[in-house]
Amino acid sequence: MVRVTSIDRYRRTLLFQGLGLTPANIRNLGGGATQFTINAGVPALSVGQADVGAFFGDDWRIRPNFTLSAGLRFETQTNIYDGHDFAPRIGLAWAPGARGKKQAKTVLRAGFGMFYDRFDLANTLTASRYNGIVQQQYVVTNPDFYPTVPPVATLSNFQSSQTVQEISARLHAPYLMQSAASIERQLPHHTTVAVTYTNSHGVHMLRSADINAPLPGTYQLGVPGSGVFPLGTPGPVFLMESAGLYNQNQLITNVNSRLNQNISLFGFYTFNHARSNTDGLGTFAANPYNYAGEYGPAAQDIHHRLFIGGSVNTKWNVRLSPFVVVQSGPPFDITSGGDLYGTTILTRRLTKSFYRATLGAGPARSASTCVWPRPSASVRRAKAQAVQAAVPVDRAVADRVVADVAAAVAAPMAGVADSRTFLELPRPAAGIT
């Protein structure tokens, strides 16, 4: 089993460059840089933005044990299409059993509100800076000149793409509609327990899209600039838009206990489930013309989180506040690390169609394994001899390198559990299967 990780790819690149191999041979042996980006132009730029917010709210005690709260917030900002946003809020609190001086041991609360988010000034600055005139952002695929940084004036010789960033003319400020209900109960020994359920529904969430991606079926893999472009000229155009969706459900349990005047304990446990089709402006669809698979676990989809803390006041009036946090891991995405659609964005997920498009028939796959066919002995010898012939260095060094490469080519990919093993597996050379 051979695991070609990112650091392995980097090491192979340096090793084979030092041995004098050509860029094509280095790539066939699992090395070579994938992408090179550089910014040029005038970075100094001045932009402005006006932002106004106003809020009105009040509480009404309808009964001694029932309180109603309501409010309305107005927000507006420049630099986006949407400029007049109203956000109502309403909440209530009821303490059943409270009469006169008798305190209730149970309190019920519920509420609903809308909460708008801002479109940051930094986003406006980015769009104004990378408009293709003020400052240019060049992207070169498979830069064989690594590690040399070429002059910007020569990038046209490497079939580079220039990235332009824009803001949608109909961008809307993102907002959440959040509802919550809770019950709080007082227990013996100065202890209270509260259970809260919250639901959040977000619309107009920010994300980005390449609106000049080559039309489906027109881009040739590994040929920068190929394809039919909707805007007529090659080059990605990243549009900041507000077309995202977000849904979250949370169940939160809080416990507070005051053991005595000097020691108190508190903690909470949260069960969380969040799904969306964006995690911000840095989110691009894996397929620029198919958003069907984009809705899934959000970056905030950490299912379990436990916090336990305390407060201890010593006799020297020094307060100690120890705490422990335990949580499950956040979600992650497995991508190919290649530009399959000519967008310069390496977000393509691993699918059967990806293997067929990039590696021919691809591996035989099951639910948990990835098995690559073992090359024949004649193929392994031909591969090793080809590498040996291209290495004009000391024979002993060449023999060691050839042996290592031959072993890497010959090793079967059986029972792969680490996704990195086949994510960055080098594409076989022509004639090698």
C-alpha cells in the first residue's frame, strides 16, 4: 500500500527535480505543483459604506406571572441591492403557580425573531480590487516552472487565467428566522435545570459561483482555456450572491448548582443538527452547473458538545474557574484536488464519474475499499527502465530511486481507509494501465 499525501507529492517534486527529470516525468511519478496564483496591479483602493440600524422594543406584564415582549428593528446599508430590512421580535415568559409572594418553581419561555447579517465592506473592497483593471489575479494550472516565480508579463506564455470578482446586482442581506422554547425548573439544593429547543432557518445566505464556467462537456481536462464560455472570453468570473439556505435544530440542557457560598457548578450539553448549501462566500459548488448535491452538513454541524465548569472562591479571595469542553468533530468534505470543470476551483468531489473522467475505468470500489489492479511485471520493468534512463546521475543513486518508484507503482491499493491515499494518486502515464 502506497499513500501519496500532499507532503509526499511535494517531496517527490523536489527529489525528481534534483535528479533532472522533466516536468512530464515528475507528474507521471506523483509529483508536480497543481496550481499557481499571483496578484498584480495597484493594491491601494478606497471604498465606503453607510450602515444604519434602529430598534424599538417594550415589555408588557399582562399578569403577575405572564410577561409579553415585542420589538422591531430596522436595518439598511449601501453597496447591496437590498436596503430596507425590518426584523420583528416577540417573546413571552410564564411562571405557572406564582401567586403574590409565592415564587414559581417552573418558568416557560418562548420567542421568535428575525436577525439580519451584514455584507462586509471587505467584500466590496475585494470586488472593486479584482475587477480585472485595478488589480489582476492570475491562475496557472500545472505550473512546470515551480519553484521559480515568473514575471507577471510572461504569464500569458503559460495559458494563465485571470480571475474577476463581482457582486450580484440583486444581492440581499442574509437573515435568520429563529424560534425557541424553553422550560426551566428549580430543584432542591439551589439547583436549576433548563431545557431549550431552538430552530433556525436562514435564507439569502452568502455564497459564490463562477458565472463564466465552461459549458458542460466543452472543457478538455488539463487544457487551460479550452471550452465554450458563457461570457464569450475565457477566465473565471466569481459572483458573490445570496442564494444559500441554512437550517439548524438544537436541543440545549443547562444545569446550575450553588453548593455553598464559595463553590458553584454549571454546565450544558448541546445536541445540534445543522444543514446548508453554503458556509460563506468561500463556498463554490462542486459542479458549477449542478447544485443538486450541495445541501448537506454545515460547518456548524457539531452534533455533541459538553461543557462543565465551576467557580471556587478560596479563603485568600482568589477565585478559580476550571472548565472542561468535550465535543464531537465537525464535518468535512472529500475533494479530488483537481480542476475538472475549468473553473480553477479545486472543489470536485470524489464520484464514479470523476474516476471515469480522469483515470479511465477507475478502481473497483466497495463500501469501504478501493482496489487498484496490480501492473504486470513487464509494465513495472518498463516503467523502472524509463525512469532510470531519464536520470543522469550516479548509478547507485539512480538505482535506489528506480527501486522506490517501481515499488510505488507495483504496490496494490487494497483496503484503503485513508481518503488521501487515492485522492492524490498520480495519473498513470500513457500506455500504463
